[in-house]
Amino acid sequence: MSGWKEVKASMRAWFDQHIVSPIVAEAESQVIERAREETQRRLDEERQRQEAARQADLRRIESLSDEMRGLEQRTARRLEEHDRQTAQRLSELSGALRSELLAAVADSGQALRTELAEERRQRMAEAERLAATVEGLADTVGGLADTARRAEEEARQWLRDAMTERARVADLPHEKFARGRLIALDQRLAAVGADIDKGFAQAALGPARDVAAELSELRLDVELRRQDWTRLQTAAIERLAVLDGSIQANARAFVLDRSGEKLAEVQFDVDRWSDGGLARLREKVAAVVTRVDGGEPDLDELRRIVADEVPELEGELASVVAEAQQRVVASQLRANIADLVTEVLEDRFAYQTQRWEYRGGDEAQAVVALLELGGNEIVVEVAPGQDYADNQVRLYSLDATTASRERRNDRMAEVARELSERGVDLGGVQERPEPDRAAVLALLDAAAVRERAPAPGVRGPAGTGG
């Protein structure tokens, strides 16, 4: 009479007591240094390009009216200083918390925006006051002609300033950072020019002044966004390069107990024990690098990458290493449990172990052992459960002679008692239908038969030496 029994064996309490989450290794120092050198190279190249662009822009500024020229020259100096200070601050924050880096980039232009906005407000108020003075001249008959002439001169000067500001905006990637805004201002600019040409200069004076101011503000906004984008892109590339180095540094790892001691001197292959998780993670990182460095993401996407995607990938690295460690430990514990079960059957029921192997020759799979006594066979299978800490212990009785259910119950009871005494939490024993002999023996068709001491070398309370 044949049959088989199954019981769930959980090692969660042992895991919680003995195993600590792995310490994720940092990238090697030379990898970090190379990433920072690449960051500096990018920033230096960008600074050289911007310096050439600044010189060309200063020449354009010279064609502005005195009032606008003074304002734009002061703005250009502040932008240059702001760019230098932001670069310095981000350099000092290399490797800092993501929140600090993002705050540095996000806040870097806010003070400058606020200051320049106030200065523009004051300038526009002064321009409006002067315009009101001009209009007041119309109160005298003799001043009407002079008022019209001065209005046209001033309106045309504002129009020329607006055209210069428009050319300065066109030099920048305005469609990338302010899509559609220049088109709308172009329409207003054309309307102002048409009104002046039709003789409505006084009516066009205010709109000309407004559109010139808004084009100046547009240029400032685009320039600050461009600077933010450059900093974020550079920061993202550096962090991703360091993360890739960390992935490589974690290719092999040790299992640590809660005191920080190694439970085995042998390192394990993290990619193998995570079912290729480390290689997949590296591919994800490479894909993000491609998006950042070649895909021209917009500013919001770059912020999401730095704020969300890179931290998620860093967390995934920790998860992959932890999963690999859990599988290594679980594999050894399955081996220890299998050893214990076979010892119980040998010592108390006189069975002899004939084979002991990992299913398919894979240490991440079930441990299978074949025991024999007078033509009667028992196949022990310790298989992974749904959770890394759980195992399914199965005893398949392939009896050539008559064996009672009570005898099978006695064997399973002894096994369960021994496992419980060694700290293994057991579920209820399940009675299963008579097994298919061919299917059970097929469990033993492994690629290689292993010795009793499996490769990972981690010992637990259920092991022969635990």
C-alpha cells in the first residue's frame, strides 16, 4: 500500500531572528570618481557654450534703448552669477540627499525671478508715469502735434526693443521650455507694428511697452529653465552612473546574520539567485540613461526621473540583493530539513539513503532524496513554498510490500516532531492520494547528484550541524 503526506514547514521565525537585510555595497571609489569627472566635463563644456552665447547676447543688448539696455545688462550679470553659484552649490551637494539636490535646483532661480520681477514692475510703473506726462501735454493746443510726435517716437523705440528681445528669445530653446509663448507674442508684436504704421502710435504705446517687457520676461524664464534642465540632466546622469556601479559592486554578496557576521565564507552570485534580477535592473538603468542623455526629456520629466525613478531603481537594487540572499538561505535550509528528515528515517525506521540531490541540479529548486528498505522506497521532497521562508515537506511512500496507514502516520509524526524541536513551524499534515510512481521517481531525474553539504554553506537550526 502506498501513499504520501505533506506538511508546510515555515522558517520565518528563524529568518527574523537570525538574518538581517543585506547591506547593499556602494559603487567602487573609482566608479564614483569617474562619474563626477564626467559631470564636471559636461558642466565645463556647457559653461563654454554659454559663455560664447552670452557674448553674442551682450552685443544684441547694445542695440536696446538706454532704459532697456541698463536693465538687460544687469539681468545678464545676475544670470551669469546665478549660474556660477548654482553650479558651485550642486557640486558641493554631489552625493547628497535627492531632496536637497532637488531643492537646490528648484529654488536656485526663485530669488532671482522675484528680484527681477520687482525691478521690472518698478520700471514699468516709471514708464507709465512718463507716458501719462506725455498724454498730459495734449491739454494745450500747442502740445498736440508734439504729443503725437513723441508718442510715435516712443512707440517705435519700444517696438525696436521688443524686436531685439524677440531675437534674443529666438536664440534660446524656447519651444522646449516655453512652447507656444513666442508665437502668441509675435501676433501681438505684429499688431503693435500695424497700429503704429496706421498712425495710432499713442494707442500702441502701452501695448508696445507691454510686449517688450513680456518678451524680456520670456527670455529670462527660458534661460532659467534651461539652466535648471542642464543641472538636473547632469545630476541624473551622475546618479545613474553611480547606481550602475553599485549594481556591478553587488554582483556577489555574503549572507549576514544580525550581528553583521557572515553566515558563510562563500559569496553567492546575486544575478543567478535572483533569477536574472540584477541583469534586468541594469538594463532598466541603461534605458533611463538613454532617455536622459539622448531622449531630450522635458523639465518635468527630468524632475520625475531624479525625484522618483532613480530612487525606485536604487530601492530595487536593495530588493534584488535581499531576494537573492533569501533564496540562498532558503536553499540551505531546505537542504538542512531534507538532511534531518532522512536522518529520522534512517535512525528510527532503518531506511538507507540511496540518492540526495537538487531537482534539476539547481540549488534554487527542491531537494529530493530517495531512501530504501527491503524493496520499499520513500522519496523525500523539500520544495520551496509561495514565500521564501516556507517549504513543503512531502514524503512519498512507494511500498512494494503491504504497509499500513498507521505506519506512514508514525513516520510523518516522527519527522514532524523532530522538525518542531529544531524550531521549524509546521502546518497540519495533509494526507494525499496514492502517488504516481513514475511521476515521483521523475523528481530524481536531476542533472547532477549532489553531496549532502550543498553549495551555499549556510547552516540553520534544522541542519545537521545547526
